[in-house]
Amino acid sequence: METIFGNLQGLKSSQLKQLQRLYHQRIPGDRITTPDFSQRLAAISTEVNQPVCAYINRRGQVIRVGVGTPRQTQIPPMELPRYGAERLSGIRCIATHLKPEPPNEAALTAMALQRLDALVVLNITGTGFTRRGGGATGYVKEAYLAHLTPQESRTLITSPAASKVGESQIQSPSWNISPPLDLDDLADQDLVDLVENLEAEFQREFIAQEVDADHDRVLIVGLMTSEMTPLQFQDNLLELARLVDTAGGDVLQTIQQKRSRIHPQTVVGEGKVQEIALTAQTLGVNLVVFDRDLSPSQVRNLEMQIGIRVVDRTEVILDIFAQRAQSRAGKLQVELAQLEYMQPRLAGRGRTMSRLGGGIGTRGPGETKLETERRAIGQRISRLQKEVTQLQAHRSRLRQRRQHREVPSVALVGYTNAGKSTLLNALTNAEVYTADQLFATLDPTTRRLVIPHGETDEHQEILITDTVGFIHELPASLMDAFRATLEEVTEADALLHLVDLSHPAWLRHIRSVREILAQMPITPGPALVVFNKIDQADSETLALAREEFPLAVFISASQRLGLETLRHRLAQLIEYAVDSR
């Protein structure tokens, strides 16, 4: 029995049967519709007094019938055939409309979202006329034929996206609507010719864009709630654009919404989800990134409605960590964080996960592949947690050896991209990798540094460790997985808290770092605030920082400015830290 979609309340069984019989109709492959099929659709629509939509494939088969408008009956993206930016979906919609007017924007948007071959809107009267033998067949007053057109003027917005985040870049899809047609004129339209010409134009436009297939084409979605200020919201979007850029994606556009609180099912409102889907389809986006953590059910709901992969901020950070980890310890901790993030999100990872599994390696024929995968991941997490514990023990022995030799230690902490690795290189002539990227270095690096003694001015040796950069709302899974690395911070005698003074959100960065340090199981040692990149900061910012932090040191690690002052202040810090042990 064929399925009827849409608003079926109040329909009689005879009317449902008429709708079901539409599935047995066949349209010639080269025609958009026929007068007979259009009149039959109009007759049913007249009788039920509601719009009716029939979706037809290129073989002329009716594959979906819905009671309602094209917007209300549209095919979910996940159920549509796969198509690219250079092709149409291979489906057309014949829709009835109860008012004598051209297709409205909602219907045209539904056409664009589904990338339909064509949309036909049949305007009908409410009276109909009677054939010989009786029976209302409906009366099609006029018909409109609509189809998508290529957008020659559409430009690709590529990363870095920071300068574009606050701007509205959304472009509407382009379509063509015919003048009013009668059914005979409509029947004369050649579907094959129309589709082939359109897809040839889409293909030319697609090639002209020269899309880099190695990079994700990303749409960022930001939600501003009542809990944040406009400045915080824009800072978050700028940071997310940098994260996507660091992960290797190209940010094409940013969509924003302001709501008092998040929507429990889809984070943003229903209308905004439609806008996201349409923008993604229009720009050829293959990844949507939200500026907040999403629950597994929210990801599933969004992917069902948008039709492409949806990830959150944490998943982008995990991806960067996976690319940056070089040592065995770093790779171990990244894998643990990824598995802990993935475990609750297994459900809905494709239909194959719900099929029954059996045989060797499963607990019997009744266990699903989903359960098998969950169990395997759980076992792997247990093994990794044991290895991280062993890593902690190993690092603890190294620290005890250093403490036994009574070599003071300092940990470099700070927001990601504050310049910690650059400072380590400048102080110790190390060759740690540096780049103007978030999380450019992930594995901790320890080097020896000679500084003057705080009292005698004689030379003394200390150890200085470059740690993983912090970020606001550092995901809990990362905090847990990187506990072996973060212990370098808690076990150090003192901290150098490096701040990028050239960043507009430097005060917020200081608060974020301090919040993360406050969550450490062991209270870290005393900290010296060091403002970096003073050569890139304006005089007003410098004056404010000096007023707010009178004991801070001001340097430029890349230009080697203020390093001698830093060494002397570091010596005083170490003396204070050692004396207060």
C-alpha cells in the first residue's frame, strides 16, 4: 500500500484511495506532465479542498504523493537521491494551488532545497466542471512552470573567514517562472531538453568555481542567547572560523540567529534550519559547523533536515588535535578523547548500524552492529585509559627525578596562539614548531633555561615546559584525556601566563585560562602574567593592560623585545615559589 504524506485529517477512505491510485499513473519520459494527469490531480484537490503534490521521477513514475503545499510535503534531504552542485535531483513536483497566483516563495524555496528538475503549479477553481457521466474533475485555470537557474554571479567566500563572520553574505537561489500556461502548452514542454540544458549550465558553473576537493566547504552557524553579549558572540564566531581554518576547511558563509534559549531539538528555530539547508545547497557546502556543543539527538535531527554532515565546536577541536599530535603520548590522548566523544553519538550513524550482526566476535545473533561497535569502543577506551595512567606514572617519575636534582620548573600556559612556542624558542634557542594557527603545537616540550639568580645574580638552571594551549569552554573529554599533559602545569613550581595583547578579546582569554587552572585537581604554583605581541597592540590597549596588571611583564617574543626583563622577573618568581614550597 502506497503512503500518502501531509495533512490527512478529515479525509474519507474514498479520497485516500483516489490519492493512492495516483501511484499507478505513468507520465511519458520526455513530458513534464500530461493534461489528463493534471486534471486528475486537480479533481482530487478540489474534492478534498486542499493542495495536493505529486512527485515524479525521470522514468515518469509517481514516487510520492502529499496533501499540502510543496513546502509542507517536500522530501527530506536524507531521502533524496544523491546529487552534486552540477546536477538536479531527477524529481519534479506537480502541485495544485487553490488561489489564482504564481508560485510563492515558500514553494520555490522547497524546489531549491530539493533541487527539483521542475515545479509545476496548477491553479484550480473551487467549483470544477462535470464530465459526461458525472463526477467533478476539477478545473485548472492556469499553470506555471518553474525551474532553477545557475547563478553566474555567485562568488566563493574562502577562508580565512574572520573578516566576514559578522557580515550577511546569504544569496538567494536563482529560479525562472514561466508566464501563465494552459495545459496543452504545458504538455508540449520537453522535460529531457529542459533538464539537459540546465545541467550543462550547472556543470559549466561548477567547473568555473574550481572547487578544492581536499578542503571541506563549511557553513558556520552561530546562536546568540540571552546569556552572552554581542561582543562575546562575535568573538566566538571569529574563533570558530579560525578553528575551521586551522582544521583545513574553507568557511563559505556564516548564519546567525538570536534566541532567548536554544531549541531542544534543532538548536536554532525551524525557519532557520530551512535557511541553513537552502544556503548549504545554494553554495555547495558539505559541512555545517555549530558554534556550541550539540547533543547526539540534535546532530541527528539537523542532519535529517539539512541533508549534510553537521558537527559542533568540540569535534572541530578534536580534529585539529588529531592532526597536530606527533608523539605517541599525544596520539594516545587524542584517540581517547575522540572515542569518548564518539561513544554516545553512535546511534544514527547510518542504517547499516541497525542491522543484526552475528558470528565470531559478537555475543550472539541477537546483538546489533550498533551494540557490537559500542562494546568495542568501550573496550578500547578502557585500554587507552590504562595507558594514559601508565603515561602519568612515567611522567611522574621523570618529575621526581628532576625535583630530586632540585631543578626548579616553570610551565608556560596561555590561550591558544598566544605565542608560547615562539617564546620558548626565543628563550632557549629551541626549534619547536610555530605557526599563526590555533593549537599549532600539542605535545609538551621541556627545555633548560639559564637565568640569573634572584639574590646573588649568579647563573642558575631551570626547566621550562611549553604546554597545550587553552581555549574557552575546553571540552571535558579533552580535559580528561590530556590529564597527563596538564599535570605538567600542576606539578611545575611556577607558571608563566602568556597573553596575546594584540587579540581584541585578550581580557576574556585571561579569564578563560584562569577558569581552567581553577578546575585543576592540584592548585598550580604562583603565576606571572606576561603580555606578548606588544609590537602589534595599540597604545590604548597597552595603557589599559598596564593599569589592570601593574606587575605584568610586556614583551614581543617574535621581535625579542623585553626578554631580559622577563628573565629577571622569572628569577624572582622562582625564588618566591621555591621559598614558599
